[in-house]
Amino acid sequence: MSLILGKEYCKIDSNGRFKFPIALKRQLEDGDNRFVIRQSLYAKCLELWTYSSFQAEVEHLQKKLNPYKIEDRKILRKLTDGNIIELDTNDRLLIPAEQKDRIKSTKDIVLQSTGNYIEIWAYDTYNEMNAETPDPDFATKIDERLGGEASCPAEE
């Protein structure tokens, strides 16, 4: 599974393709040119997973969810609703038309890594989100979720 870090700015061409940045491509495992793209459930962006990372995510979901329960089947269906896309010979990725509508962008996008996958944002939407007034209790929330007995790996 690839761990991908970084933020990059890209342009979408008239065919819906963008050049996958070399800084991100260098972080992929050799020959890992397939991706899965899906709509985010939580934000007005798309999620771009390496195929191997998405495969691991689906395996995790299958262990957690019971396919004989209607609600679990609905969850699995929604979380696996994506398209497989591949880098072309010029290192471009094609965003499928129905998913391109999700980011409402005709030209400028931002690729923001979350570690396991990359969020694809319309440039304007990304900037609006980052311009929002930060939650004054954000540090407290981080401490509540990650603090306490857990320690930072860098401090060990």
C-alpha cells in the first residue's frame, strides 16, 4: 500500500485529464499506475486511491460489514462506488465526466494528500474551505482524539 504525501496544483484539459505530478508519482510503488476515483462522502471533492490502497480498504470493509444485512450492503455499495482509472503514457489521469461534475471545475484543481488517498478539489472550493475561520478548540479536539496515552512516533 502506498503512503502518499503532499499538495499539488494542476490544470484539467478540455478532455477532463490532468497531469499527475511527478512529486506524487515518485511516491507510488513501481508499476502502480492504476487508481480508483470516487466521490467523497464528507466534502465537495473526489478521492483518488491507488488501486492497492483501495483494494485493502475494500477488504477491511468486507471484514467489518455483513453482506446479509441490508444496511451493511448499502454502506458497502456506497463506499465501493468508484471508477478504475490509469495513468496514460503521458502520466495523465482522466476524471470521468460524472465525477468531474462533483468538483465543478473546468480548469484548476488542487490535489491534497491524506496519506491513504488524495483529495481532488476545485481550486476555488479548496481556497474557500481553507479561508473559513478555524475552530478555536481545534487543538483541544486533537488532544482529545490523539493525546493521552498515545505518543507521537517521532518522540519514541
